[in-house]
Amino acid sequence: MLQSMFFLFICLIIFTIGDVLGVATKAKLSSVFVALMIFLVGFLTGVLPKDIINQAMLSDIARWSSGFIVFHMGTMINMRELAREWRTVMMSLTAMAIAILSIVIIIPFIGKQAAVVSIPIINGGIVATQIMTTTALDNGLGLAAALGAIIYAVQKFVGTPPASLFGLREAKLILKEYREKGMSESSVLSKDNPKEAQKPLLYERLGLGKYFTPFTCLGVTAFFAWLSYYLQWASKAMGVQISYSIWALILGAVIGQIGIVPPKILEKGNSAGLLNMAIFAGIIPSLAMIEVGDLMTLLFQTVTIFAAVLIGTFLLVYFLPLWKIVGSRNLAVGISMAQLLGFPATYLISNEIATAVAENDEEREIILKRIMPAYVIAGFASVTTLSIVIAGICTNFLH
């Protein structure tokens, strides 16, 4: 136990270093990238044991926490908000499809396994990464799993510059229209619908809020996580395998929409942070599979994948008329990059754009109300929601 606690401490210290540097640089240096690179260097140099996650007793919690987190994310889905921003959602879906197509095209250069692992991660975030790297490792595909971890570590560096650049262009156009025509804020924001009054959810109307203690939240989440695995088993028995991750997301969305449980149920249960850490820890073992001789292969695959996605996106979204879905070339590119970013990166970039362009609080608010919903909801639709579905499908092609 003494050794296990020491290795748990080492893992958490590495995660902490990543977070501290991320906060200190205002997310310009990715905390995920820092932590994963420290582990990678540690494995390659022999400073860290390759089974450190197992020795830190994080392996089992990393495995079962995935169902918990996916159900939790499902409870966050707001169908009304997605319906209001349907153009943003459609643009995000289109961008995801373009990324998938771009990666499929380069399969002759990077290999099928690398493409299958990378697709959900490009479309999504840490949950999709954990699903794909774990499945790849279970199938003996160590190098593909390692590529997935690297793609996840690098994607924010790739997505941030275009999202910022084209967001700034859009913000300048918004302010130019506002300043030249003397439009009121309400006129500039005519595309936005007024916020609906927050109505109490079903569990609140029934007076059950006080019963959702940390243990209750964990117990409810555990039940639906188990149910999602059962449904995966049942669907496989019927000849159509549907991943537990898809079932967990659907169950979370349905239960959350009805209002039976609180949204963000694990945050309500004060356990989201611990389980997110466990999900992150589940990615680390894939890095231990990398040997020095694999680095050039991984570098080539990583560069090729991101180059293909960026070229495909700019060609089909900016130069061809797909941007008309949202009515703006600049905003369309920004929305397309959201799948590489996710929350809170989309939120932070929106704030940076508004701060950089606006000359007063009113102008800043005008920019935020136009760009922030598009960026945040695009990231939510891709990273939080649909990437998990795509990961559940792609796991069937890893063998």
C-alpha cells in the first residue's frame, strides 16, 4: 500500500503541474499536453514505471468511471438550447463529417487502425479518447492507442489558432456593422432568441432535491451505468452490438430531459472531479506502449491526420458554400474547429476574441452574444455528445 500511495501521489502531481501551467498561461499551454508529455518522457527514459497507473490503483476506477461520466454528460444535454441553435448544430455535424471523410481518405498513408482510433478523438474529447485507447489496448493495438493519446494532447494546439483568427474576423465584421449603421444591441442580436425562464425540473417540483446527496447521485449514476452495459450485452445477443457509451448517453439525455435527476448529476454529487481524473488516468497506459523507434511513425501519422482535417475543412467549409448553413464563412470555420477544442476552451476563446476587439462593455457583450453561443454549443454538440456515439460505433472496427 505504501508504494501504491506513492505512485498515486506522483500521478496527481503530474496532473497538477499540467493544470498549474495551463492556468498560468491562460490555457495557451494545454494542461493535458503538459501532463501527457511528462508521462511520455518519463516512460521513454525509464524514470516512471510503465505500469504506474496500475500501481497507483487507478486502472479499475478508470475502467468503470467511463459509464458514469457518459451518463453524467447525457444529463447536461439541453434539447431546447440545441433546437434554438439548430444551424450551429448542423454546421458542427457537417464539420464532423468532413473530418471523418478527410481521415478516411488518408487511410492508405496512416493505416486503418490509426484512422479508426483517431476519428472519434478528432470529433471529441477525453471520453471518446478513453473509449478508443482502452478498446485499442484491449485488442493489442498499442501503437494505435498511443496515437489516440497524442492526437488528444495536440488537438487544442491545432484548433485554437483558426478558431481565434476567424472569430476575430467575425467580431470585427459584427462591430463594423454595429458602428456604421448605429444598430442597437437587440438588432445586432436579432438571430438570438430571448432566454426562456428557467422552470423547476420534475425532481424539484416533487420536492426531491434534498434527497440527491452525494451517495444518492452516485447510486443513481451507477444504476444507469450498469444498465448501459446490460443493454450493450442484450443488443449483442440480438446480433446488433450497440456500445455501452451510446446507451449511457441516451439514458442520460432522456432521464435529464424528463427532469427525474439533476443536470450534471456528478457535479451535484461532488464527484465529477475525481471521476474525470480517473478518465484521464485511463489514457496514460497507452503512452507506455511507445518506444523511441515509434516516435517518427507517430509524428508522421499525427501531422498527416491534422493536415488532412484542416485542408478538408477549409476546402469544403470556407471555399465551398457549406458556410451558408450559418451565413458566415468566418463563423463556420470557428464552429468547425470547436470539435478540436470543447469546453472550456470554446468559452475562453470567445472571451479572448471579445476582449481583443471591443472598445467598451457594450461592444464586448454584442460580440459575446453572437460568437459564444455558436462556439460553445458547437463544442457541446460534437465533443460532449456526438463524439461518444461515434466512438461507440468505431470500437466495432478495432480488431
